[in-house]
Amino acid sequence: MRVGADGSATPTGEWRVQRKPDRVQRAVWAPVFSSEYAPLNPRRDGREWFSPPWSGAGWTTGAAREYRCESDGASVLSWDSERWPVWGWVPYNEIPERTLFNRQVQMFPVADVRLRAGVRADREGLSAAATIASHGHEWRASFDGGTVTISTRPQGDAEWATMTTAPGPRFAPGRFVDLEFWRADQALEVWADGRKIAQASYDWSPSKRLSLATGAPEDALTDEGYAGPTLWDASAYERARPRVQWSFRGSPVTLARVGLDRDLYYEPVAFFGGRPALATSPTNLATLGPREHFMLGDNSPASKDGRLWTGVDAPILEQIGSKVGVVERDLILGKAFFVYFPAPRTVGNSIPIPDFGRMRFIR
């Protein structure tokens, strides 16, 4: 679908993911964890109350702002996705009693993530790799000898398939190199010291994406009577849950600013009115015309946006049409000029406390 400046859409005969520009993607990364914000005092009442989600044999992590491995052999630093899941949680407008597989308040994993870390080698010869796995596949960014390689493989395969190679950073002893590995919108990017140095992409069809998410055969998803696994099954949760790690070889290494961020995510929403909400399932797709728009809110857990609308106002019904959950172009008035995120806390459950650090004008 090709979208013009006036909002009109022209079919191109092929479905493709619309990837966000780098500046937009960087703005919407939501922090899940960063070692630079580790607590100054990890002990309370004589007990250790904090431990990071990163761990590995030979690694010293704890509540330190920097992580350290003294070995120059192969070492792996892995994210504990069991204890610290990566899902569409936000700290405001959230339902505190959410449980994992309760259909009304279910949490959903987010597999589009960014790994980042400042890497400092003790001596020459360090090689590094960042790996992201989900939906039965793995993607890896390898740094070795001044070259970066992006590769992929189905999980369980022994061989990696190279997607692209490019000049990469060299790890000079004693100097931090800030690395980032992005996976978002079926695209992969590698950044070093704030500069993009490699990128690759892959194009999964909508049916393949659904098949990888649910475990159902691609052809079964098009059958009207299909009643197989859904996006709400525990097995589908396991397929989508991201698993990430860093690996190193060739030198003792220190890591700083070790972080994991997730992409902006709109949840499928639990069953609504006896069926999945609009645009959240192959059984309830949002099909848009040339001047129609599907509207999403500011955050996925609590926004009653186009996914959850139940009807059409009488004047709109008379003048435009009866399509629920869709907004016609002529009804979009004005221009967004200010960002305001709802307050995470209230005083007496009535007075919001604005998050001034996130408020800003849109230019």
C-alpha cells in the first residue's frame, strides 16, 4: 500500500511492512532495563533486593553499573526472560493486577528489541556478537577484525546465513565502543558510537508472520472454519518471547550502559464482545479504503482506540458510512503539536501529576 501526502492510499499489489525512519524508531524505543540506572544501595533490611536480568558464567554483574568478565575465552551474557519478561507494559494507565494468561488482562511479549552496551577490551583481539531470537528464528550481529556481519538462521540450525557485511569498529584496548543491535519492523540495524554501520531486512508475508506466531500452517489461517492456536495461547507466547544475549572472545572485557529496549507495541487486546478486537487477529482484520485510517491511542494496555470502538455516531453514519473502528480523512482536523504522557501517579486518586520530563512540542 502506497500512502500519499494527502492520506490517500494506492494498492501496490503486495503487502509490506512500513518501516519507521531511524529518527522515529530511536524516539519510540522504550527502555526495559539499563545498567546505568542500577540502584546505589541494592540491600534493604539486611537483604539483597535487586539483581540485574543479565548473567553469565564468569561475569560479575550484581548491582554494579559496569559488568566485567576476566576471561579471554568464550563467554556469554544472557538476558533472563523468565524473571524479567519483555512485554508491552508501560508505567502509566496500567492495570496492576494483570496476570499472564488471564484472557481479560493478558500481557503480550514484544520481540522487536534493541540491545546496547559500551564495550571495552583489555587488549587487542576482542570479537563480540549480539543475538536476538524469537518466532523460531535467530538474528546475530558479529564484530570481528574490523568487520560487522549480520546473519540469521532458523532456531536449531547449525549454520548461519549471512545477510550483509560491512566495515565495523575495532576494539582498541582501554576505549569504550558503544554498540547497538536493532531488530524492528522486519529490519536489522547495527550502530557503533552513534553511527549506523550496517543494515539488512527480511520480508515475511502476513500469513507467514501469523504462522510463526501461532504455530498454525499458513494455508490453515485462510480457512473460514479455522479454530486452531490463537495469539492468546501459551505456546504462542513462548514463540514470540524474545531471547537475547551478548557473547565475547579474545580478551577480558568490561561493559557499561548495558541495556535492552523494546519497540512501540499495540497489544492484540483480549477477546472483546465475543471475538478478538479489530485488527488483532486474522479473523477480524481492519481493511482500509483510500481515505480511511485506523486510529491507535497513546499506549496499548489502556487506550480505548480503534481496536475497541463499538459503534458509529449517528451523524457519521448518515454522512459517511457504518465502518466501525475506522476514521475517514475528512474527520481528521488540525495538527498534533504537543506530546503529553498521562501521569503515573495521582494525589487522592483525582489530581494527576504530569510527567514534565516527557512533555514536549512536536516540530
